[in-house]
Amino acid sequence: MKTLFKMAAVASFTLAALSVQAASAGPAVVYDSAGKFDKSFNEAVFRTGVEVYNKDKGVTVKEFEPQNEAQREQGLRRLASRGYGPIVAVGFNFASAVEKVAAEFPDSQFTIIDMVVDKPNVQSIVFKEHEGSFLVGALAALKSQSGKVGFVGGMGIPLIRKFECGYEQGAKYINPKIEVLQNMTGSTPAAFADPAKGAELAKSQFSAGVDVVYAAAGGTGIGVYQAAKDEGKLAIGVDSNQNYLQPGTMLTSMVKGVGPAAYKTWDDAAKGSWKPGIQVMDRNNANKAKKILLYPGRSFRLFFFIRINFKF
């Protein structure tokens, strides 16, 4: 009798495990319309999240790249209807789409990066971008010879203002008299995909005396870095390690761990420890997936000066 009971218990446990596996078709991600090869935010999720998870776990993260704003919601709905989860939505532009689709599929798990969506089946991952931006602002001030540094942002929204604020405070920590010139590219999501405008804004700042510029503008930053190279100035990258884009021009890159954060949400779900709610990622978190990092470019010694003096 005991043997039969044990066999029944094992069978029940096995069936339960299989049913849990069947409940999810696997992890998924929906990139923003800039695409996974934007050399910035989306590509960071792809390179350091999706590719690493696929290799480590031997599974394939289902990917969807929307071609326009309407397809964000369509992509989320399609993946949820097919049983994928957690579905990572890359960027604040997904807020309304995630809120709507998460309500339609209450048993599916969603994770949104860079925005908070208050739903019982949504995990919201946000970062303290101002911390890393403070460090690169300090580095810019240390390197600047003109006493003027610049900032080019994407949209003039609170998220991007955090980058600008941290950058300015870091620069002024080193040099209280330094001048920080700043411009936002636009007021719509297109502001993150306009390299020509980025180059124009950067050149305007250079003509005003700026010799180091920091871009927090997605694909628009590509134009900023090209302008810096053309003018013989220095540039600071963001989100991904962008030092390779313009070697000798890039001072450093302030990298948000968006890829490792996506990895962690999929891994937590696989382990049964995924939780909804707000997850704040900053430089003090013990898990490397939660850190904001600097990648040394042209000024390696200055990078370590920053690390020592600011106890990073």
C-alpha cells in the first residue's frame, strides 16, 4: 500500500511539473520599434540578455520586432495568446500596451523595462540612471579643457531628465564652475532614432565650446558620436558599451544592465521565483545583473580615479 502511495505521489508530482512547463511556451521579448540592432538600448537586451540566456539555458527566447507603434500591442497579445512568458517589453513606450494586454491575459507574466505598470501580473524594472550618469559627468569634467560639457537627450521626459541631472551634478562635483549645455532631440519616440538631428545638436554645442558630450538618446546618439569624431571632441556612450563605434573618440560608456535584467526575469520564472511589482536596479545591488556600469574608453586611468574616489 505504501509503495502504491509513493508511486501515486511521484506520478502526481510529475504531472504537476509537466503542467507548469506546458503553461508557458517559453520566455519571450518584444523590442521597441528601433529594433534589436539599434547599437544601444534594444541591442543591449539582445546581446547581453537574449543571446546569453539562449546559450546558458539551451532554450530559445522568442523575439518580436514591431515595425510601428500599433505592432507593440499586437506583438504582446500574440505572444501571450500562444502561452509565452515572461514576456519582456523593452522600453517605456510599452506602458499602455502592457497595461492593456496584461489585463486581457491575467495568467501570463509580463516584464516591462524602464516604466512602472501597476498590474498583478507585471514586473516593472527601473534603474537609477542618475547614479551612472553622475560618474560619467565627473569623468567629463576631469577631461574637459574648455570648462564646457554637453548633453544630448532623446525625448524631454522624466526618464531622460534623470540622465541629464546626474550628469550635470557629477560634472559640477568636480568643477562647480563648469558649464553644462543640454538639448533634447524631440517630443516623440522618433527622437530616439534621428542621428542627423543628433549630429546637428552636437555640432551646435561644439561650436559653443563644448569638448565632451554625453548622449542618452538611443540611435540618435550615433550621430552625436560621429559629430564628435569629425570635430575632434570626446563623446560618452550609453546603455550598451558603445566604445567600439568611434574608437579614440569615446571617452567611456555608461551601461545599464538591461540585458542581465531581462535574463534574470526569465531565470526567476524558470525557478519559480518570478514576482510582480517594482524592481529597482542600481549600483549597490549585489547581483551583477542589477548594476549600472562604466566601460573605460580613451581615459582608462581616469575611470579608475572615479571608481576609487566615489567608491563605485
